Amino acid sequence: MTNIKTSYLGLELKNPIIAGASNLSDSVGKVVQLQESGVGAIVFKSLFEEQIQLEELEMEQEMEAYNERHAEMINLFPSLQYAGPEIHLQKLRETRKAVSIPLIASINAVYSESWVEYAKKVEKTGVDAIEINFYHTPKDFGVSGASVISEQVEIIKRIKDVVNIPISVKMSPFYANQLEVVAEFCKAGADGVVLFNRLFQPDIDIEQEKLIQRMTLSSNDESLLPLRFTGLLFGHIPSDICASTGIFSGYDVAKMLLAGASAVQVVSSLYKHKLGHVNIMIKELEGWMEKKGYTDISHFQGKLSKINSSSPFAYQRSQYVDILLNAENLLRQRAVI
């Protein structure tokens, strides 16, 4: 009998598959469906500060539009305190009551004060943890990478000072030294790190000559980046590691656990294969464990991380040298496959 329970952020998960934040987790009904699909935990769709600011502006404009026509009715409109985040917070409260598995809130803010304010409000909804999403889009040549990291570290510290539930940091891979940054995040109090945040990039329509936005699902090859850094980080940080991006099967989950992850996040696989695919992933993971004789995830978690690897060159530059020297053999193997 295999035991696929795992611990992430101090929370017990019945399995290591977490439904990441997306439109599939933006309402009570959808989250209940995700729970029924078999996932071990759910990250509710992110709360964006830009969205809050827009909603507050729309609410203010709506109220002002009625000021001149029905001034006496102004107190019948909701107060601005209920615009913006209040709808999101209400959804979190209702969802927390509707599901029994761990529910993680996700926030994206711009200003330091906003991160702290939203974190405090989110905690009061009863969620089990908070995932904070860090990404920095360069737009000023005068801002140094060090100053960006310093600001993010300070945000973690400030949030940890005001909330009592675990927090994880979902970070992008676009740092000069991801290992140093993760270490700094952990020192600041992050209980876990999610590797990595997959950012959507603008595209260009050359016929209409305009910028366009499009949603592209991740591919399986993209899992290699979080796999590598999971293996490098395991055993060197006190925080849990959650691998994200390009995870489509139970075998992909097994790879991440072998590298040292405590859990994984999936989104694209749910869009591509629908919610029922979670059960297939679970069966694949259990089948692999039974085949290998593992009865518990702890028996092999981190087995193939750098710290536990029998090869002194694992995860190092020598991998690339070896691939270059054997490129023809690899191409021939791929052609046969």
C-alpha cells in the first residue's frame, strides 16, 4: 500500500498535487470541483492590486455619476471599503467553508504597504496559507537588481510580522543567482518557495501591426528548469520546495519529488486534459512507487538532488559539456524514438 501524503508549508496534503492559481480556481463552485478531482490543495486565483485599483475607480465613478441626479440616495450605495478586494475576500471566506483540503490564497501587489494590508485581510478569511507572487518587469534603467531583491526581502519580513499563517513565495526564474535569492527569501521567513512563476509575454501581430496578448499553455520541456533548481536547493534551505510549470503526468510528479520537491503545482495540465486527469496522475505516481518498492514519499524525496547525488558533477556545467560532446549520439537516439 503506497502512502502519497506529503507536508507542504506545515500543512498535510493527501497527495503532492496542488491546483495552481488560475481561472479554474476563481469561484466557490470551481474550487469544489477541483477538490472532487482529487488534488491535495488549491491555490485560489490571485488578487491583483491593479485589479483592485480599477474596481475602486469604477465604483467611485459610478457613485459620482449618481451624485447630481439622486444626491439623497448616495448612502444606499456600498461604501468604497467594499469595492476592490472585498468581493475577492468574500469568495475566499465562502470557499474556505466549502472545501476540506488546504486552501492557499494568492496575492500580487505593487507597493510595500499594499502587500502587508492585503496579507492581513486575506488571513482573516480563514485560508491555510498565503502565496505571494514576486515578479519585476524592468522599466527603469536606473534600478539595480540588488535593490529589487532587497525590497522583496523586506516585503516578506513585513508580511511575516503581521500574519500567523505560513507564506510561500512564487518567484520568477529571472534573477542573476536564483540560489542566493531563494536563500535570502528563506532567511526573511518564507516557509516555502514555488519554482517558478510562468509569466505571459506580449506578442506582435505583423498583419495588424499591433501588440497582442495570448495565453499559451506550458510544455513538458519547461519542467526541466524547476527540476534543476529543485535539485540544487534541496537540503540547503529550511523551507519547502514546490515545483511548477510543465508538469503533466504522475511520472513528472515523481521526477520533482526525486529532485527534492515537497509538492507540485499544475495548471496547464488541467486546462489541456480537464480535471479528471488528476486521478490519472495520482494512479501513475502510485504505480511508479509500487513498481520501485516505495511505500512512502519520504523514502525517495530528494534522492536525486545534488546533495544526495553520487555524481560530483550533477547539476553542474559539465552536463552541458557532456551534451555537446555527445550531441550526435543524442540526435540519433531521438531519431530512433
